[in-house]
Amino acid sequence: MTIANLWVVLEPAENGFTSTSLELLSHARTIASSVAGVTWGTGNSQAALAGEYGATTLFCIDVPAQALPGAAVAAAMAGGELPDLVLIPTSYDGRDIAGRLSARLRRPVLTNVTNLSADGHTEHQIFGGTRLVDAHFTTPGVGIVVARAKSFVAISSGGAPATVTPLAIPDLGRRGESSITNRHVEEQTGPKLEEASVVVAGGRGIGEVTGFAIIEELAELLHGAAGASRAIVDAGWVPYSLQVGQTGKTVKPDVYIACGISGATQHMVGMKGSKVIIAINKDADAPIFQMADLGIVGDVKTVLPALAAALRARS
């Protein structure tokens, strides 16, 4: 399979498109001769951004503001001439679109993709990233690929604004009856976890729910973001939005500081792409030290307050 025509689903965000959408669009222009973006909502005003990252065409779908986009976007995409491949971000809406598009077209989906080549081969990490699997579609028809965040780098190409083309939504019937009744925007200070250059993450080694305060303080002192392991998310100490790992967020900061995190495979999948990994754990045999560039054997409840005090003294 040679990818000549490729569509990228571009999820709307407050200032344009999500970072993962731009990562996929940047990679798409390096492997396909024709690249188009597919979006909804305020897409018409984002033609310049889509073109800047590689799209020559921007398909816009007029999804009502309170409607869930999955059914409408999948139906609109399936209703016309399709590309060789559709590239979709791994997100709630992205997975919904992929599943619905797969059902409409009766085509398989390749998920958890971390690389995509011009010949349609995909790379998947399994067993916590310790093994790589190569896959590809073996039957003719559009390929549907769902890619993980941070698998590629968003790089502006300086392209001209994309040509905006509307895509009509066919009658959805009962499929279009779901709607959003309320929205909650999580309060946030500092950079987003998935975009921060420094991430300080806490695990069960912080001892108790109040121990996460020092993680947040250290992240603030380093102008970074606080993250967490699945263990303390499952324990209810911190919200799921802070979880780093295979079932949480994937991060690739310049510096990742793992505090009281033993290094379960599930967690390391989400942060092993960090440029520098610093581990602090009182267990000298913790698996996290095998991946760390710098390790400190010590109790985080002693090490972190001392580190925070040193940073405050320098500021």
C-alpha cells in the first residue's frame, strides 16, 4: 500500500487544534503526496493553521455546538470519496470517530500506533514498550489508523492556508440524538501536562494524599507540570487528568522527575521518551532506576522538601 492521499482528523481546541492533531498533520506531509485535514466546529477560521502544518485542503463539518461529534464526523467522512488512509488522534472523540467510521465502511482499525511509514506499515509498542510490532492492511480500501500522542513532532512547514471545503452530514437518525448537556473546564495553572518541558510525577511512595502537595510545589518551582502514577489515581488521591502511562497521558518533556514511582511497565510507556529521567525512590532495586539517567536512593518525603527549599533559596 502506497499512501498518496491522506486525511488527518484535526480536533478543535481553544487556540486552533489539539497538539496531537498538529503532530499527526506534520508527519502526514512527510509520507503522503496529498494531505487534507478534517475538522468540525470553528474549522473555517483555522485554514491558515491547517495549511501551516501541511494540509492543502481543510474539510469542515458543521456539527452543532452541543452535539457529540463522533457520529456526524464519521458519517460525513464516509459519505464521499475516501482517501487511502485516515489518521486519527488517540482521544475520546478520536476513538469514537474511528469506531463509527470502521462500522460504516466495514474496515478494520489499527490502534495504538506509534509510527506510520509511506508504504502504510504501522508500528505498535506491546508488553509495555519492550517489543515492537509491524502491521499493515492486507485488503484494498481505506485504512483507518489511530495514533498515540507524542509519537511525532509538530513542525510548521510555513504552507499557505488550506482550501476550505464543507462536508455535508447525512441524516443520522437516532445516531445523532446524543448531546452535551454540560461542560466543565478543569482549573489549571502553569503548562499543560502533555506540553510541559518539565514534569514532576508522584507515585505511591509519597505516602498519602497530602503528600502530593510537594509534587505540585516542586513542579511550580521548576515552571513545569505535576503528574501522577496510576496507583495514586486509582486510590483517588489525584484526578485522572494527571495520570501518566499507557492508559493515561504520554509525555516527552526535557526533564521527567519520578518521585516514589517504582516503575511499572504501564507507567514507563507514557514517559520513556523524556530526554532526561530522574528517579527518586527509597528502594534501590526499583525498576525505574533501570531507565533513569540519574537516580537518588532516598525517601521522597525527605528528598523533595530539601530540593524545594534549595530551589526557593535560589529564586
